[in-house]
Amino acid sequence: MPNTYYTKEHEWVTVDGTSASVGITDFAAHQLGDITFVELPKVGKTVKQFEVLCGIESVKTASDIYAPLSGKVVAVNDALNDTPEVVNASPEESAWMAKLEIADASETSKLMNRDQYLEYLKGL
């Protein structure tokens, strides 16, 4: 059964076995405004937890997206190249940005579950 975790930088990661899907939260998508471009990572890229995974641009700003877990990029959501606005429409479902082959599943202990993340948002 997949489990979803969150970072303080508003990325989500859904873990399913040894793979994980990564995107940004609904909160982050609304804060950024209209998304105009997603700079997806290259397949094969290796990242450590909390390192820059990829980038995103909106009408307001450009931001880095950080890797919630260490791992190797095994797939990217190419649909975002032509339709980056999907990030605004469905940030936590259709707009996953990368799939990682997880290097260390124990790193999830440094992330928040959904309830913890929602509580974190109340403090912002």
C-alpha cells in the first residue's frame, strides 16, 4: 500500500515499494500562481534527500523542487512539458514530476505524514 509524505518545502512523495513519485503540494501550487514551465530532471539523475531535483516557473517566480528522498530518477512526467498548468489543476494527483528508485527508505522518518503536514500549514 502506497504511503505519502511531505516536506517543509511543500513537496509530496508517494512511496510504493522501492519506487516513489514526487510532486508539489496543492498549497505550493497555489502559492506559485499560474505555472508556466516545469524543468523536469533527466532520467538517470541521482539525487540525495533535500537536494534540488528540478525547477518550476510561474507568472510570479521560479523555484527549485527538492528531492524528498535520495534516489535515482527512473521516469519523468513528460506531459508537463506541453501542459505545465496541470500542476495547478491537479498538483497531488496528475502532476507528479519524477519517479525515483529509492536509495534509503528510512529517510521517510525525516518527512511529515498528511496530518503533520496539515498541522504544519496552520503555523504558516
